[in-house]
Amino acid sequence: MRLKILILTGLIILILAAPAAAAEIENYYLQTSFFTQHFNQRDYQNNQQHLIGLERHYANNDLDGIAFFKNSYDQDTIYIYRGTNYHLFSIGSTEFTAKFTYGIVHGYDDENGKYTTWMHQMTTFPGAVFSIGLRREPFRLDLVPFGDAGIITTGGIEF
């Protein structure tokens, strides 16, 4: 566990210290998970992701980030990613948004054959995440479907 914390800390430092090559940094976004629901709930599935994530948002709507969470099988997992924020429309000062990210997911373990999904067999694999949300500065709220397995609600604050 100590090694995971050191790796996570190092990656966060790299993300925060890396120069913004394409555009100027607009803000940072600290997020957490509020609610998770699997569509076909099984006894072994975890609905408490304990997600904590940090994103760096650029003026050109690009972003990069890192998220640490408990996956559906209660395993420590990390997602390191890049992506884009999309402004859909606004009503007053509330902005309706979409976000698409892609990156590397690590932390699924088959636990000696206990789980047989392709994610557990690979342990580390490419991932892509789409979400829709609301933004009213400095707060954000997103609905994030994870494949055909379920949906997670995340939110946080920009600074």
C-alpha cells in the first residue's frame, strides 16, 4: 500500500509540475464520488468507489488528470488520462457540459482466478470515459456511465 501511495504522489507531482504545452492553464478541478449504482447488482460488487481525482483544465478545453478509486471489485485502482471538456449550452449561469477522457487504467487483479473479466486478466489497460454534467463556477457535478455496468455521480470544485 505504501508503494501505491508513493507512486500516486509522484504521478500527481508530475501532472502538476508538467508545463502546459498546448494552452494556458485555466484551473484545477478536485473531485470525488457521491453515488454509484450497478445496473445488475451482485453481492461482490462495490458501490462505494471513494474516488478522489485531480484534473488540470486548459483554456482550450483540453484537460489531463489522475483519479484514484476502489473499482467494482473493491480493488485500489488508478486512472491517468487526457481529454476534452465540451460546453453544450447554458441556462443562466449554469453550464451543461460533456467530457471525454482517455488514458490508462491500472489496478484490476484477477485474485488468482477469482474474477475472469478481460480487465482482470489485463490488470493495466487503455480506458475511455464519457460523462455529462452541470457546471456553476466553481462547482461541477457529473454523471459517468461505466460501460454497461452502471453509473457513478461525481462532483467537486474548481480552483
